Amino acid sequence: MNVVLVGYRGTGKSAVARALGNKLGWPVVSTDALVEQRVGCSIARFVEVNGWPAFRAVESQTVADLADRDAIVIDTGGGAILEPANRAALRARGRVVWLQADPTTIAKRISGDAGRPALRPGESLASEIVSVLAEREALYRASSDHHICTDVESADEVAERIRALIADDLT
């Protein structure tokens, strides 16, 4: 079994994944980091040169490869749930936890992050967050076994909540 964290960027997936990996003694794997390793450049640069569809194809192959592993914490990119095959692969051998945050919280966390390309060029960050969340909410909900709001709890507190949620699966 794996633990898979899904959610929009800025909801704390990376920090919670590290904290949860420490608590469980499991390796933590970031789909975004693996994609960057595979393509040899940043996601922003790859998308700029090749476009979002090419990025999503590499991301899907990465998700498929990770889904075959066991006893890892998977920190997914915010759009990994867009592809039905990704959703199925992540759920097949994992407990999926959707990390949520208020759009204002997300905007504070990610403003100034030049490492991520805009999903909606020309749209304000606040507007992009609200519109993309609206489009993805049903997918996050359908993909997940649990959801946790990360607005006020620390990464360690959220990781502890997740560990408690999956405790029965660990025995």
C-alpha cells in the first residue's frame, strides 16, 4: 500500500509528504521531481518548450511507474488527477488523501513561485486558483479516500492525522 497526496499546488503536499514519510519510515517520492529528472529541465521550461499535453504524458508515465511500487508516500503534482488512468493507478495500490486549502491561503503560499508555469496565462493568480479549483474539485473528491484542510494545521499535524486515518491498513 502507498499513501498518495493529491490537491492543488500550495496545499502542503510536499511538506506533509516529508512529515508523513518520517512518521511511517517510508520513502517519499514527488511526481514533479521525477518528471523534471526524466525531462532534464524544470517543469516550467518543459511546458514552455513542449506544452502542457507533453508534460501530462510524461507525468502519466511517471504515475504509472510509481503506482507499481509499495510502501511509499507519493506527492503528486496538482493536475495529476486530470487523467483517468492516473486516478485509477493511484487508487489501485494506495490510500489517496486530498489536501485542501482556501484560495487565499494557496495564493499566499505560492505567490512569487516562478518554478511553476501559469495554468491560465493572462489571468490573475487569485482568479486562476479559484477557476482551476472549481474545475478540479469533483476530480479531487472522486479520487480521494479522505480529505484534510491544511489552512491552520502544521505539516506534522496533518501527517499525524493521515497516519491515524490509515492505521488499520498498516497492521
